[in-house]
Amino acid sequence: MTLTQLEHVLAAHKAGSFSRAARACGITQAALSNSVAKLEEELGDRIFSRTTRQVALTPFGQRLVPYIEQVLGGRDALVAAAKVQQAQSTTVLGHSPLIPSSVLTQIVGSIRDAGFGSEIRLVEENLADLLHRLGEHTLDLALVPDGEYARAFRSAPVHEEPLYYVPRRSLDAKAEAVELKTLGTDRFVMVPDQCGLARTTRALFASASVPLQTYAGEAMGYHVLQEWAALDLGSAILPASRLTTKTRALPLMRSAKVPATLVYRAVWHKEYARGKQLAALLRAYQPRRA
């Protein structure tokens, strides 16, 4: 007995004709008739009563059809399940270049421990590209700095770290911390609005109604900002994880008792089932401060 023979029986039953069933199966009528006949021989009774005008199930055949449908339905479910598992074998996790390596390590470990796919693929791209790929469903989840995102996306915080003020060389900064409201007359070096740091900096100053004075040029990446501050081109705002040990930096405060922080979020497309599943997996992952 083969699954093909069962398919031929079901096709003949639905078509009411061996010739029509053979055309639907893409074989000759003789081949289909022979396939059914061999199955009848194996099972020991006639499945169909054949006349010159139609093919009808015998009482024996009528009792068999539900079992045939069950077997073929199980085959289809097995194939579908296999395709789902193959499609979900790789978890694609996008992240901004600004995301600390420690955060990536912890989140990748959580995904791996949960067995969410046999492979985890990391993709580092600029913020706009990450959001575009989320919309195309070629990313399961993206780790990005906090911000305003389109209604198609959902997000949850995964990490938080303090922001620091890196004064340019000519400034005498001996205080233990600096308040945002005092920086309106300073000049700042910036990066292009790609990794999310420039957007975060602008939003921070705007929220405090403090003017942001910027240097005319732009650094290619956040790692250059400290060097430019040392060259006296302008001061910089950086998260704690991106400071080098020799950098002169002060904690940045929104007010006397409220530190300025950068929150990183996991972002997914609200209609992408795999993204939602991965987000649910990470709900137990609580935001951590550096």
C-alpha cells in the first residue's frame, strides 16, 4: 500500500470517474485503474463498483474513505510542519551599531537557551535599514535605541545605560556631573543620523528646551567623537558603554537628581508572527542598567 494509491482512490471518489481522476492526477486512466485494482487486491475487497457510466464506492469503499482522508490529512500536516520548522530554523536578529556587545551576548544567550531556531544570525545595519527590513519581514527582531516608530511596529525595553558628557579639550570640566540645562552655549560634534545616537541627542536637548549647537562637520561613527572632543572641535554625548578608559567624561543629568539615560528597545512588526513569538520569549528579559 502506498500514499499514491490512496490519493488515486480519493481522486476517483471525488471525480466519480476514473478518466477525470486520471487527468487530475496527471496520469493515464489505465495507470490509475491499475493502481486502484492493486490496492483492492491487497485489502481483499472491491472499493469501487464500476459501470460504463460511473464509478461509485462500494459499502466497503465507503467505510474506507474516512480512514484514507485521515491518513492523507496526516501526511499533509506532517509536510506543513516540516516546512514551518525549516523556515524557522534561523532567527535573524538585527541591531544598531550602538547596541553594547554585552546586551547582544545576553539576548542571544536567552534565544539560544530557549531553543528558538537552530541558528541565530546577527545583522548590524543603520536604523533606517533595520526598520525597512522589519517591514519586509526579513528580520525577526531589531535592537535599536529608543525613539518614535511607525504604528506597524511594537517595542519593549531591553537595556538602559547612563549618558555621559565628554567636554572638548578647551573646557575646564571639574564637576562630578553636568546638568543638561547648562549646555546651551556649548558646541557638540555629531554623527549622521544612522545608528540612533544623533536622534537621541537631539531629542534629549529638545525635551529640556535647550538649544543644541553643533559643529559644522560630522564624524563617520560614534567612536570618532571622543577624538574630535580631544581636538577641541566640540563636546560629545555618549553612552557609558562607548567611553574609552582615558576619556574625560562626566555623568549627564536631566536635573540635579535625574540622570540622562539611553534606553534600548526590541522592535518587531506587529503583524509578523515570528517576530511576536520572539518578543514574547524576551518578555522575561528585564531592562538592565549599566
